[in-house]
Amino acid sequence: MASLHLTSSRPQSQSIPLSKLQNGTTSCYTTTRCCYYGYYPFFPKPPFSLRNSQIRYSFCCRNNGLALGFTVSYKLETSKDNVLTQSKKKKKKKEEEDKKSKIVVPESNEAPSLSEEGTAGISNGGTRQPATRKTQLGGVGGSWKSSIWRRVLAILSNLPLALAEMAAVAALMALGTVIDQGETPDFYFRKYPEDNPVLGFFTWRWVLTLGFDHMFTSPIFFGTLVLLGASLMACTYTTQIPLVRVARRWSFLYSAEVIRKQEYTDTLPQASIKDLGVILMGAGYEVFLKGPSLYAFKGLAGRFAPIGVHLALLLIMAGGTLSSAGSFRGSVTVPQGLNFVVGDVLGPSGFLSMPSEAFNTEVHVNRFYMDYYDSGEVRQFHTDLSLLDLNGKEVMRKTISVNDPLRYGGITIYQTDWSLSAVQILKDNEGPFNLAMAPLQINGDKKLYGTFLPIGDVNSPDVKGISMLARDLQSIVLYDQQGKFVGVRRPNSKLPIDIDGIKIVIVDAIGSTGLDIKTDPGVPIVYAGFGALMLTTCISFLSHSQIWALQDGTEVIIGGKTNRAKGEFPEEMNLLLDQVPELVESSSPKQSDVISG
């Protein structure tokens, strides 16, 4: 609804609706006498002016010397104007719908930053443009939740915190190697007594309360690992992934001033940007051309490497955690010729330990034997093992030794130790008799085993007999009833020895194999993590280099930067630019004067 705005020589104004004006009359909604120069359709000669499709009407009123003047302006609208207006509305509506499905941002000639975070739109053939992020939060609740989440990510991705977490993990691991693991409480009572604390404060209470007797499955160790893993994931999410997103986008710079602000810049006065692109492609660059502008890059894999390093560290920690809390371990010493069931030996190491069907496997020790150096010292010991299923059928057989274990169904059997279990003899051609061998404690790390063959009344309080000692399976040393040395016999030599009228023949020395058995589901994960860590660490040394160029007439303006090898990058660029051919202006051939005779 149109209205009139009245102005006068006095500082006052009033708006009067047009509907209040009487067609063909001189009243102006007030009781004053008015003269007017207005026009309605009833007036044949309107005193109006037409300017830019607008009609201007002039009115004036007088009352007691007070002059009031006002003007009414109308815009003339034709059918063509209606069509154009509707077309503009449809176009604006379509643009709004397009904005909902993609990001449209204004162009920018700023150089892309390798540390830029967030997302950015690409339009106009790949020109990089600063991103505008619009976050829709679900009311007040969504706002404070998002704020807390961002704050938590900022804290976890803090570099000093991550370094402190790594130092804490290393310190706990070192402490776990110093403190004996898996011993009984009495052991720690004796080693860390309260009346003589280590360093003045460290006693058995620290060990048992904090779980240092099983360090690698203790809550404090797991908690530190979880915190370190959370920091790695937060750093990857907030820093590394945005860097990769920025690096993957290719861009053009159309401003010579911006190109000259790069770390490296140069100008070729007579060159073609296409020739430059060919040279860069030969040097391993990915090259993009758009009109007079060029963008090239190489070494993008170096931007992905930090993410790979973080993932590799997470794999190593996950595998180590699974090994600590999800494995089974056990040790057993089995004489030659006997059997044992795997599940009877193994015990869980943590809350993630889950038994498998392979636990029902029965192991039979077929034979145990040793190899010796020329000096007589033990060089290697071997055990011939057979694995039997529930039906007694042999499913696998292997001779194991130190550093050559047996693996079956996720179970690994290691050769770790040996001992003497019995010596087999003939007494006066009777037998054979098996005499159990017991370990004897001596100084040093040498092993010594002994047994006793009673002679006479075994119920007598003063029983006497023949003593036999052995260091290994090679020979048996014999002593008479008074403890005097009698002689040495090798097993299976079949040579008798007479001791106090009794003929003794050493038939065999029966050894026992010492086996360590374990299941460790985290080993493949740890190996994969270390492999990925070595690979991604090497890839991270690749430089991500970017080059921009702009053709300005015959002049080519070049700028570039790199994230590594900043000293070698200018040398590389100079070598490449030296290969760009120079443009030579062609001149029209001059016709030589022809002298006709």
C-alpha cells in the first residue's frame, strides 16, 4: 500500500495513505485548503514527470501561510518486467537449492596453506577457495556437547601430553623388567621388606597394591596405554587428516604477486607455461593446466605417512594388550616316553583369554636327546614330539630344539630346558630297574643329578648303598657304600662294574624335556604394526612439493614450496627451469630486391 510523505518548512512530517485522498477533489485528508498538482486517472493533463520507468506526482497545500509539499513516485511495471522478475526469483531459488547440496564459496587467490584445517570448496575448474563451515547444532544441548567434544580433542591432541604418556609407558615397562613378575606374595615380602624399603619408600605394598607383580596386565599400565592411544587418534583426527585433505586438493593461483610470495620464486622472461609443464611431468610431478595458470605437485604419499605411523603405533599397542590380557602360558617337564594334555598345562593370563579346541590336543614325548661340544659341554637339546587328537590319531610330529618351536592351532611349544629323570640299571643281571634322579644344588650354573641304590636292609635307620651322579646323559659316576669313587660308565655301553660284590650295568639315562607352551593371539598384530611402522616411517621422509606458475605474455612467473628438504628444493627447481626452452620471436622474411637486366 503506497503512502505520501509530507514535508514542510517546519520540522515535522506526516504519512498520509493514498486511499485517504479523494479522486478529483482538493482535500488532503486534513481540513486545510489545498492546491494540488496531483494526478489520478480522472485528470487528462497530469503535471507528472517520467524518469527511469517511474511517475512522480507533486502536491502542495497551504493553510494560514503554511506551505506543505509532497511527491508521490510510482514505478511502472510491464509484462516484460514481470517475466524478468519471475525469472530472477526462479534463478535465486535454484541457487539456494544448489547451496544445500554443495559448498559454494568465493574465489581466493591466496596461496594454499599446507597446515590449513577444515574443508574447502573447489569450483571454477579446480581453483582452491577458502572454506565456509556451517555447523547445525541440535539446539543448546548440541552446542555444549560439541564444545566439550572439541575441548577434549584439543586436550588429547596436545603434543606435551602425548610425550608424557609415552614416557610413562616406557617407565612402567622398565619397572616391569626390574621387578620379578608372577611371583608369590612371600617372594615380594622378602625382597621388598617394610623395615628396609628400596629408595627409602618402595616396599612390597607398592608392588602388590599397584599390580606391579603383573605389570603388563595391571590397570595402571592398561590405562596409560588407552590414554596414549586416545591421544594418537585425536591427533590424527584433528591434525593429520585435515592436512591430507588440503594436500589432495589441487589449485591455481592467478595473481603474480601471490606467486612471488612463495618460498621459492623465479621468472622466465621468454618461455611457455606448456613447456614448463612437460619438464615438470618428466621430473615426476602431477601437472594441471588451466588457461594461463599451472599447478603441479609430487610426494603426496609423504602427507599420508604420519597417519600410517599413528595407525602402526595403535596396532602395536593393541597387539601388545591382546598378548598381555588374552594369552595362555604354561611350563612342563616331561620324561621321555610320557604324555600330557595341552589344556592341563596352560593357564590364562588375563580377562581376554579364551580357550580353543587345540587345548584338547595330547602331546607324546617320543625321544629326548642332546648334542655336545668336543669339550663335553651341552650344545643343543632336541625333543621328538607327536600331537594326538581326541581319538588318539597323530595329527602332527616334529623334532623341536631351542629357537625351533612347534606351532599348531595357535599353540606354540618351545624347547627351553632339560633335566635327568631316571637312570636304568641291571643289578646282578636282574632288572632293569629305574632309579629316579634328583637335582642337587651346587655352586654356579652347572647341573648335577644324583640317585641312590640301597644295599641290605632298606628299613634300617643306617641304610647304605651305591651312589650315582651325572651331569648329563653321557656318563654316570659311581661310588661305593663308603662314598669312595669306583668308576664311570656310559649308558648303553653294557660294561658291568663290580661294587662291593654287586655287579651293576648302566642300561640307559632317561632325560626329561623342559617345554614352554603358550598361545599369543597378539603376535601377528604386533608384527604387522612394526612392519607398517618401518614402511610409513620411510615414506614420511618424502617431500611434498608444490609449484605454481602463471603465463603473463611471454613471461612465466614461477613459485613453489615444500614441507621437507627445503635446502635441496631450490637446487631442484633451478635444474628444472634450466631445461625450459626459450621462446624466439619469428620475423617475417624480407624479400630481396631483384634486379632485372
